[in-house]
Amino acid sequence: MTTLLILNDPPYGTERSYNALRLALALAKVEGTEVRVFLMGDAIGCAKRDQKTPDGYYNLERMLKGLVAKSIPIGACGTCMDARGFGDAELTEGVHRSSMAELAAWTLECDRVLVF
């Protein structure tokens, strides 16, 4: 079973992206399950390199690194990045610049698509 999670909300200020990544991490632990994550809109900020959050506060970069360690593909919308002046060098290691073409392909390949 393959699940695609599409995130739209900013990394902080709401908990939608946080909850989506919590779910992605939980799904990644299930035997026989494949997960893919696509960041678009303000959610590309989740992949900002070198995030510093207060002690005891969740850190979305750290959560993404946990997914990368499990070989979960994570794409960041290139158009959304460009619109926000977000360069490739600012992406957390393991997150790649992606496109609508890749999102379309992932959508067709996956059994489930969840949008946050």
C-alpha cells in the first residue's frame, strides 16, 4: 500500500504540517507500506535547512530527516520555492526540488492521497 501526503500549510503557526509528518512517520513504520511526501505552498518552509526551535518544541526539519533516514521520497514544489525566493541550497538534505509532473505521477502511482 502506497500513501502520498501533500502538505500545504506553513511549518509553524498551525499544526497541520506537524500532524501530517507525524502520520508519515507512523506509516513508515508499518511493514509493506510505502510513503511519499510532497511539500507545496507555504509547506516548503518545512524543508528549510538549519531550523532552530525552542527546547521541547517540535522541529519539522528533524521530522523530515527522520523520513529521509527511512528512504521516504520528499519533494518540494519548485514553482512554490521560486515564488518564495527559496533556493535549492536551503533545502534540508534528502529533500529534492520537485514539480507538478512528479506530483501527478506520484498521485497516479499511490493507493491513497492525503492532503493537509
